[in-house]
Amino acid sequence: MTREAHFDVNIKRRVFLTAVEPALAKKLTALARKQGVSTETLINVWLTEKVKEVA
């Protein structure tokens, strides 16, 4: 028997798609795998660092 469940969901994450050259994507994926993180995480960390440098 199942019971009715009530809960609030507040999803604020947004996804932005950006084209990346296939060869670059392959290299990024390999580097991320070596570091044990997802490609998305690696890219976000690197972009955050770069933005801080130029800000």
C-alpha cells in the first residue's frame, strides 16, 4: 500500500548550452576523468577561476 506524499520543490538551477569543438570536448572529458570529476564540474571550476582572474 502506498501513501500520498506532499513536498515542495524549488529548482533554481539553469542550464546554458554552449557549442564546444569536438576535439576540445574530447580533451576536456579526458582531463575531467583523470581528475575524477565530471566534465561539467571541470569546466565550471575553470571558468570560475578565469572570471575571477579578469574581474
